[in-house]
Amino acid sequence: MSINSRIKTIRIAKGLTLQQLSERTGVTKGYLSKVENSTSPPPVSTLVNLCDALHVDIQEFFDEDNSKKMVTGNLDLLRKKEQNNVNSDNPLGGYSYYPLVQSLKGKNMDPFIMEIKEGTNSSFFKHDSEEFIYVLKGDLIFEYEDVVYHLGEGDAFYFDSRLKHKFKAEKNNVKLLSINYDYRTF
């Protein structure tokens, strides 16, 4: 099932019309319909907005196998051989994600590896969380509150993602460890 189909399935399962989702996201009903019926995934900023409006973890849009089991009700163990890039064949606007937690739902933190293709320049976006990011590889340009930061391998930063921000991989591919702390679970 594609990301777009999952968005529609989750919306319907939550009993929401396109109009109601439009009101929650501030995105037009027509655009949401286009997203649900497209073969190309929407930009990351749209996905984050949809997560907030639908009260789901972003991994729910990517999860191919909902039958994965946790070790216990409180422990999600992901071995290296089980890790996969959930959207390597169709990166979201130049971004690819490797979720590091795959079964545990409703968690406060969302850790993942993010790869940004060279030349990718996101639009500004914001979402209801805090983020920690560690640059594993490459050179990242991070713009936050009208200040541009040039970050390289080994650099780390923590920020309030309720404020507008954007990422750019200008010279090379960038690989990041990202951990989002999500307020909406409280």
C-alpha cells in the first residue's frame, strides 16, 4: 500500500471527511484529495501536518508490515538486519527515512535516520515537537528563525520545531540521526 493510500485509510478509519481534515490542517480539501489519489508522496512538511491532524506517528504512513511484534509491551527492538529504508525508491522530496522504532505506537519520541539528497532544499515548516539532530555524514545548511547555520559531520543541535525551519543539502548527500519529541501524545 502506498503512503498516499495509507493517508486515506487512516483518515477514513478515524471517521474524518476531507473537509474535516482540511479544517484541522489548514490545507485545502482539493489538495488533500490530490495527495490521497497521487502516486507520488507529499512533501515532508505536509506529512508532519497530517500526523498532527490525524494524531498518528509518521511511521504509520510508511509501515509496510503492521504485524511486526515488540519484544514486550514496553520494548521495541530493531536489529540492523531488520532495518530498512521505508521510502528509498520514492524519497519524499529528496528525503529518505529509516525508522529506528517500528512497532511501538503512541510513543513520545520518534527516532530515525534521515538522508537528504544533494540539491534538496526543503520549504519552511513547523510542527508540534522538539527535535535533536546529529549530523552523521555530509554538510547541512539549517535555517532557523532567519539565521543560517552550516553544520558538518559530528555537529549536533536541539531546537523547538514549533518555529519555522528548513534543511538544505547543497554540496553532498547528508545523513542525520533525528529524534523528535512529540507534544501531542500528552
